[in-house]
Amino acid sequence: MTIYFDNSATTPVRKEVVDAMITFLSESFGNPSSIHCMGRDSFKAVAKARQNVAKLLNCEPTEVYFTACGTNSNNSALLGRARFAEANNLGKHLITTVIEHPSVIGPSKFLEANGWKVTYLPVDKEGFIRKADLENAITTDTSIVSIMWANNEIGTVEPIEELSNLVKAKSVEYNKEIFFHSDAIQAAGKVRIDTKRCPVSALSLSGHKFYAPKGVGIMYLRKNTNVMPLFFGGGQEKGIIPGTEGLTNIVAIGEASRLAHAEFDQLETNLRQMQTYLIEKLSAINGIQITGTRDLQKRLPGHVSVAVENAEGEALVMQLDMQGVCVSSASACHKGIIEPSHVLSALQVPCNMLRGSLRISLGKFNTMDECKTAVAIFEKVFSSVPAKKEMVST
């Protein structure tokens, strides 16, 4: 039996989602842009999916744009807004954080190489942005702020409502629109996202993080907020994300959004119970440090991350895999050198633990029995890590 504890990497596609897709794979397969009956049926299916996503985000359906993935959404939001800022002389200053996903760090580095000033905000030892740091970083040249809603490695949930309201207030003070984007890819379906309460300009989501297939994402773009396209050749998604719609995947993410909205409370309760159990048991193991916050109300439900003393993350992943448990590590081996996670480095995790990162991420289909079985395996594998030998002088 395999215990899959890597739901932050990807989730299985739910049966209900598969069932919703099948009709549009083999029967109602028309191009949504076609005006005949098959096309009209597909167009209606896309519209229904857009409505379901809008309910999940508490936004208007017209504010939902379908993309190919979360990375596409992040790039379309950041680089698309940067194009608009450059075209309208709005200032070439971007503020982001040191713990962002590579799909935000990458566009930020690209803009930096092309004349933009980029400010990378630090975080505290739990991974939280300091409000004062953001406030002090904003200037009259600031056009874009991008802060992730929840961190994929350590599960920390940033106070996005508070931070976006700060940016909104600065926009009023400077009499200019500062575009506030949040990578909400890990948050979707696990944390309540209410765009009516939270004045974000744009959000990025990815279907395969909440039980839809890989290959479909969402960009939420607030009404009357402008970005310019990065791709050209079609008028789909108002010309911002051109190209023939991936009908079946759009239907899938719509159904996954509907289910996530309907089942939110029960899923959160179940994930919190398993998360609490795992944190309690893992904290008792020698040489283990929980990374990120211990305050579960400020952490993704079902997310547990640890650093193992004197260990290498990839080696632990392989050992656990051999024991039937699937987890992930943020440390990676490049040319024989274990490189620590940039997120754990930002948290100032001790050097003897920096390379031994593990992420355990639970999902809808995990059980408490699996957690109990996994804990015994974790204890066995972690206890097998050899102690670091002390240097003896002669």
C-alpha cells in the first residue's frame, strides 16, 4: 500500500471531476467559439465553469480567466501588468518576497534584468511578511506588489487581506493604482478566498492542486484592472489569454471549484485533525524541527513541514518511498551538491538542518489510519540518520 502525502505537489483527479469531463471529450466536443449547436453547448459549459470558479472566489464570472497552469497565470499577471505599466509610464518598481515560488521569482528577475527595480521583502522565522517592511518599500514609483497567499514549502498563510488593504491605501495616497497580485495556488480550496473583502487586483490558481487535472489554471483579474497580453493570435478570454479553450479541463476546474466551495468546512476539519496529530508526533522525535508557524490558524490545513538534523532531503524522500510513503523535499541535488531551499534559508533554519527539509501535505483522500502508519515509518527512517561526527584535533 502506498501512502500519498504529497498533495501540495499535485492531487488526484476526483471521480466527479472525471465524470464531468467525459461528455466533453467524446460527445459535446465543439469549439466554444463556433456558432453552431455543438459550439453553443461548449460555450455554455465554459460559462458554467466560470460561474463555479466565481463562487469559490466570491467574484464576478467576468473576472475569471482560464489559463494553461498556475505558472502561466503568474506570468500573465505580472508580466502583463508590467507591459501595461511601461506603456503608461506608471513606474518600474516591483515589490515581492524572498520566499515566492519560482514562477514569481522568474518574472521578477526578468523584469529586473530589463530595467525594473525589484524589492525582495524578507520574512520572519515563521515565514511571515512584516507589514512595516511592505509599507516602507512602497514608493511613488511602485507599480506592482506580488505576495503569495500561502507558501508551498512551509505552509505559512500570509495576511493577504491586511496587506492588500495597505497597498490600496497607498494607491489612494499616491493617487495611482498599485497592482496587488497574489499567488494563491496552494490556498485554493483550503483557505477561504473572498475577493469582495480582500482588495487584490489579481490571483493565480492551478487546477491540479485541488483535484482537477494538470494543464489548467485560473487568473482572477478584478474588473477595470488592466493587463496586456503576452501571447497573440486569438480573441479568447478577452484577448488576454488567447488560444482555443481547453474545454474538458475548463469543465474539470469548474467542477472542482464547485466541490471545493461546497465541501470546504468538512475538508478543513478533517485536514486539521490529521495535521494536529502529525505535528504532535513528529515534534517528539529527536533531531526534528517543525518549519513554518505552529499556529494552525495561520498555516495551510493538512500541511506539515520539518527539517531533519544532519540529513539530506532527497535521500529521506527515497528512503520513505521505499517504505511506501510519498512526500517531497525542497532541497535538491545539482551536480552532486545538495542545495538547500531558498525558503528555509530565508527563515534562518540552522545549518545542520537546512538540507534536510521534508514536506508532508495531506488531502481529501487521506485518513487518520494512514497518518498513524506513516508516523511509525517516519520514526524509523529519521532515527536511522547518522549523527554528525565531531572534528577531533590532533
